[in-house]
Amino acid sequence: MSQVSWAISEDLPAAMAAAIGVLAVISLILLVVEVRRAERLRALVMISGLAATACMLLAVLRPVRVEVTGTEVGPRVVVLVDGSRRLLLPLGDATRRKQALAAAEALRGHFESSRVSVFEFGQGPLSAVGDPPRSSSRVESSDLSEALGELLTGGEEKPVAIVVVSDGRLTRPGERLDESALRTTLPKSSTPIHTVRVTDTAPKDASVRKVRAAGAAVAHQPLNLSVEIACAGGLECDKVPVVVRELRHGALPAVLAKGNVEIRDGEGSVDLSVVLERAGERIVEVAIDAPAGDEIRDNDKRILSFRVTRERLRLLHVAGRPTYDVRMLRTWLKSDESVDLVAFFILRSNTDDPGTDDETELSLIPFPVDELFTDHLPSFDAVILQDIDALEYKLARHLPALAAYVESGGGLIMVGGPSSFAGGGYAGSALGRALPVEMSDSEKPFDLLEVVPSYTRVGRAAPVLRAVRELLGDELPTFVGSNTVGPARPGALVLWSHPARKVGNEAMPLLSLGEAGDGRSIALALDATYRLAWSDRGAEAAGRAYGALWEGLLGWLMRDPRYEGARIELSDRCFAGEPTTLRVTPVSGDKGRIVVELQRLGVEGAEPKEHSADAKESGHVDLPLGILETGGYTAKVRVGDAPPARFDFACERGGEAWADSRPDPERMKSIAAVTRGKSATIAELKSLPQPAATLVASERHVTAVLPPWAWALLAAAAVGGHWYVRRRSGLI
Amino acid sequence: MGRRSALLGLAGLGLASHSPAFGQAGAFSVRILLTGGKKLGTPRDSGPARWAFELVRRTSAPARLGSASVSADDPKLLTEPFALWTGAGEIPPLSRPEQRGLERFLKLGGVLVVDDQDPQRGTFGLAARRELARVLPASPPVKLDASHVLYKSYYIIDRPVGRVLGPKALDAIVRGKSAQVVFLAHDLLGALARSRGGAWSLPVEPGGPRQREYAVRLAVNIAMYSLCSDYKDDQVHAPFLMRRRAGRGP
């Protein structure tokens, strides 16, 4: 098709044309003034003056005829589909996302004569809707402002119309903005934004709308959680019970706090104080007991991961008698400002005779065993039992609680001595299940043979002993005797073993690490690690090997990343019902097979699932964990022979994106209104206006109306005529 | 009781060989520090065994009853964290190896007790201070406050005493937060020395069985300090100890 238009001569600069226009206007003003002075023929003077001015103007501008021949193409229309995970909320028999994608397809048909591009918006750059479109999404926000900015301020062809398909619960622009505020959050453009509302009806839904923590989570310190609950869609709510639980390994969830939320105008909140005793990644569930009629159950609870730090490492050190080994450990622990040490040493037994009956002459205090191992036990990060007889000092009755303490995340080190392990009455006790070695009271509880512990293969690979090996090499000092212990428990790791004694076919463990539930434990069947400083070998390293050993042991016990065999993270957030991938980066030097044991938290006796892959020479390895359900999980990762590292994570179906299921049709209407667009439901989308087509030129012809000499002649004649009339009118 | 007997038995074995058994590796042992080749003479050479015996009898701490001595320049000095330097009269200056040995011992965290057998003259004490000033020139001795843990590590004691009453306070070289070299001008070993017949070898001055008992208590406190350092300074003990001191009166 062709299109004709008119223009001025192309050799005339625009500034010149403007100057000429100004001169023409001045001429006309002067003409009017002159005409008033004329005695006669005023009308003729006026007409001839106008004609002369016009002809002069045309002689300079020399108009041309422009004929453009080309093809008409459709205008560019961009459809932005909300790609947030929120749109996975159910809608009828499908989801909002399915409806939105269907609407986008329908828009392609509606704007048949336009060039339609369909993108998803959410977080970050726009992404194309796949073919077929993805049925899921991992994006948690709906930032329309950012998406529009990318479209309208980028270097590409600007669309003539934008259509937003969403439920309106956008991250930006926010809700309840007035017209002027809404304008400021949208990019400045004349492009109309039409909106297609996926749904206008809120489902009957009670949900955990928001969980806010007041400050960072610190072990043993109260943490205030503000929990907002909402009821929407006409669901009748009065009081909604809320419970906060910690999901632990191998045990049922531990209730941290409970409360009731009074719902007024569909919303309510409650402040709950919780105490997380263990540092590290802790998985907490905040759940409501939703009233009957709740249509969306998946947002009735949030499963959150809290990174719990500790101000200081709080340790309980209990020793059955004072020795150089006790002194050395105490001195080392006290030298660390980050350790809050509570120590109890038995300085006098029932058979000792202090030489006085007057207690005021002694500085001794009763060993508060009951108080320590009941009320105060959870407040400690780890317990060190050093050569203390459980029977003589009435510790035996607290051993089940101590085992439960370890299983709920506490740390335990049993240090050797005549009254440790079987010698202290621990064989056959409940604590046995929390220790990494078995104990038997059928043998002599300790051995008098001098021993130089041997590194096992695992011990050589373990980061926990790396510093000791760097200082002393593989040759450790000689120790005088050792406790008699049984074989390592399944899953435990032996780092040092006895070079001469056997248990079954294996060398007797001297230093072993183990996991019990959420906690870790260490069994050290030697009573004189102070010899890592106070011995010929120890002195060669200026005594530093002692600190290196205990720093490693405590660090491993407290899950210090420096002593873990691998760095573990999720390649992306875990969403229930979708594939999850674990990213494992072995620490330098660790090679071999990577074995992951995945276990559900908060479930008693949950069977671990094993996944494995070969470690690379360097870099990380991605291990698919398959599709997981809602809950907390722990992944125990072992790289080669190194001790396992652990990573806990939460898996939710909707997460924060599902916390508020209400659509926001008003926001969709406001956006359309302030941009001169139109808002419609899916059913009404055919009412959206069609933008005009655009002509793309293939040929352009420019033809002068008259040759320049003709314009000049015409102008001269008109000016001459005007001069004649003026004379006749008496103006000249 | 069975374990305790076993330990004493093992300790008895230790008399001959001085090699500890399991449970005894970290046991308290009075090692006599030898400098300039001078050995501990009678009757005080029985003092270390008595010291260990009293410790085992009165407390839960294990101790080795055998007598041991170690030279300041002997690498074996660095195998245990306690040594007693005792003598009377002038001592020759420490050789360079002896200085280095003592310096390493103290830097590892060892506790050295300097006991002047003739505190009235005080020659040994002064000489020891002079030599230790060469080992640790940046750490001069200071007077220990009456609240120092040495006065409450097992017994609550008001002042140090030995064979002689001596000064009312202890001097010490304090490194970090711990008293690493304790100076006694009380002849503690003299108060502990016993003859083969079981009688006390040297009379205490000004005298009385209480003084001997208090000397033994000081020895026990020093041993406890070397075994559990400042344990009795822990906050958990503070209210008990304050009540007990208050209950003892002025």
C-alpha cells in the first residue's frame, strides 16, 4: 500500500523555516496596522497583502509531495505474565498460573494483527515463556515495576501496548497506592498498560501471613517471633492457635512456643518468644490450626531455616579428679575468650581425709550434679566428661537425659581415665547410644601398656586432625595406657587406634567421632593429651599440638566449617514437589566418592536415602536429591574417608509467595487507569483495544509542487499586485 | 575405694621407677629442679614423697610418691608442668642451656615453686630471683593478693607458713593471668620432711602442731593450684567462699 503526505523542501533547514514563519507573522501584523490607516479599498489591501505573504512563504518553503510505498505491519504488543510462584495457588481445577498462561495464549489470538511477545516477569530480567510453558516457577516475587522499566527504557523497539496478566498481588507497585504514588513507581511512558485479571475472588483461606524475627537468632537467648495470621475469602476465624516447633534429627518436633491469635478484620498477630539452644542451621516450623473450610492447607505452616549464632561457646567441664590433663584442658579452654566455661572438679572423694571436720576451713562446694544435669543441661553447647565415675558421683541417673541432650543437638566429649567409659560405670548405660564406641564391663576397664596411637586412614583425611599432623607428623607422643573400649558404633569414625589391641578384627579405637541424633560426640580413650604439649614430641612443636588437637575436636563438635569435610548448600531453594539439587564442594585434598544420606527431620526412625557421586578434581558437584515433600531435611555428606559434614534445610510448597492468597483486582484496575489502558478479566480480554498498524516503507517518492522559478514568479506577481493596490488606497 | 587403693598401689610402684601408669600420667609429682649440679640433701629429700602422700590422703588428686629430680637443661623438664627449686645459700648463675630450659618450661605454662630452705638469711631466694630475672626479664615478681586462688585452691588459708612462719604474703611472677613462679620464704619442704622412723625431721619455728598442719595445707593448695589452676576463682564458687571466709571471723 502507499501513503501520501506533504512536506516542505528538504534542502531547507528547520531553523530557517521557523525564522521565515516568524517573519510572515510579523508581516501580517504590520499589514493589519496599515489597513487601519487606509482611507479606502481596505478589504482589497488586506486580501492582496495576505496573498503576497502567502506566495512569499511558499516561494521560500517550496512544498513537496511525498509518496511512501510500503507494507503495513502489526504493532508491537508485549504480554507480561506474572511468573511468581504465587500463581501456582489453586484456582478451580487448575492453578492461577495455568489460567494466566491460557490467557496469554488467548491474547495472542486477540492481537492477531499485532506482533505479540509473551514474557514472564517476577524477579530480575524478563524471561521468555517456554514452549510448552513451564508448569512451575521458583520465583518468589512479582516486580512489575522492574519489568516495565526493562521494556520501556531499554534500547529495543518500544511496544505500542503492554498487557499484564496477573492476580494483582504484586511486589511492586505495592498495594494501596494512590494515583500519583502509582505513577511514580511506574516508568514514564505513553504506552498504555492493559491488565488482565486472572481472578477477582479470594479463596477461603487461613494462612501464616508473615513471620518476623526481632534480631538475629543467638543460641540460648530468647528470640521474639512476630507471627501474623490472616483469614481471607470470607472464612470465619475467631481465635487461631499457633505453635512453633523445632524440627530435630531422629526425634519428634520439639514445641518451642504456643499461642492464640485473635482475628479482627481478617488479620491478627501474636508475639512468641522461643529459645533455640543449638547453634548452626536450625529448622523451625510455625503452624496454625486452621478452621474448617480452609481451602489452601499448604500455607497453614511455614518451615523456616534460622542461622543460629552463639555469643560464646558455653561448655560444661566435669572432671572426677584434678590432674595435669585437667589443668591443661581447663587452661586451654579459659584462654579462649569465646568460651564460657562452667567447670566442676571433684577435689575430695568420700574416702579422703582432709584433716579437719570444719567445712569452713575448706574451699569445697557440693557437686551440684542434679541441678547441672537437669535444669542447666540444655544451656550448654557441649559437655566434657573427664575421668568421672558415674556411679560414685550420682551421675548415672542423669545419663538418659545426657544422651537425650546429645540427640537433641548437644555435644559430648568423654575423655579417658580410670573412671571413664566402662571404668566409670558407663557400660550398658543410656549414654552408650550417644557415644561413638561400644563399651563392655566384662573386660578390664583400662590397659596399662604404653601406647603410641596410630592414625587411621580416616584420621589422616580428617580436617579435625590436620593441624596436629602438620605440627607432629604421623608420630604422636607415647601415652601411658588407655581405656578399654569396644568397636566403633555403626557410622562412627575412628581417627586414632591402638597399634596392638584389637576389638574383633579391628584395632581398638582411641579417638572416635560420632553423630547421635542432632548432636555429635567424641570418645577419647586416653587420659593424657597434655602430653601433646608436655613431652619430648610435644615440646618439639612448642606445645602447640595440644591446642591444635582440642581446637579441632571442639570445632568439629560445634560444626565449625573449618573442620567439616565439605561445604554444602542447595543449588537453589528447595520447593516441595519439585526436584532439589545439593551442591557439595569438598574441601581441598578430599577426594573420592561423595555419599549423601538424606533424612527427614522431626520424624522418629526416618530411613535415610542415599545418593552418591564421584568428587571432581576441583570445584563443586551437584547431586540431585529427587523430589522432596514439605518438611525439614538433614543431609549428611561424606567425601572419601573424611568425617561427614551435615547440612539442614527447609522445604516448603509455597513459601512466602503463598502466604497471601488474595488477588488484588483493584491494583490491576489502577495500573490500567493511570496508563490509559484498560483492565479486563480473562473472560473480557477480547474487549482490549487493538493498537493501530505500523507502515514499514519500502519506497519513497518526493515531487516538487512547482519548480522554484514558478514560485518566485508567483511571489513577485503577488507582491507587485499588493503594491499596486496600496497605491490606489492611498497608503503610498 | 578400690580404685583409690589401686592408685596408691600404682603410686607405690612409681617409687622405684617413677614411670607412671594409666591414670597416673597426669598425677602430681614434686620434681626437684637441679641447677649447677646441686642435689637435694637429707632430710628434705623425704619432703616430696610426704607432699604427695598428704595430697593423696587429703584430696582426690593422684600423686606420685616417688622422688624425682630434673636438671634445668634436661629436656625431661618439659615433660611435666610442675617443678620445685629449693636450696639454701648462694647458687651459681644459670648456664645458657639452663636458662633456655627454664624459659621453655615457663612458656609452656609450667609452675615453678622456689622454696628457700634458709629464709632467715634469704640468700637462696634472692639468688633465685636474680637468675629468674635473667630468664624472664619482663616479668618481675609481685606480691600476691590475699584473694589469690593459691589461698583457696583446697583449704582456705589466711597466710603461708612452712617450717618457719615467714612473710605473710607470697610473691610470684605472674604471666598472663596465672602465677607461674611462686616464691616461698618459709622452707616448706623442711616442714614436710620426715625421718625413716616416721617422725618429723625438723622442728617448726616458732612451733606447734597447727603450724605444721598449715604448712601441709599450703603444700596441698600449691599442688591443687598446679593441677586445676584457678578453678576456685570461678564465679560458681564465689558465694560459697565468701560465706565461709565470713564464717571464720577475723
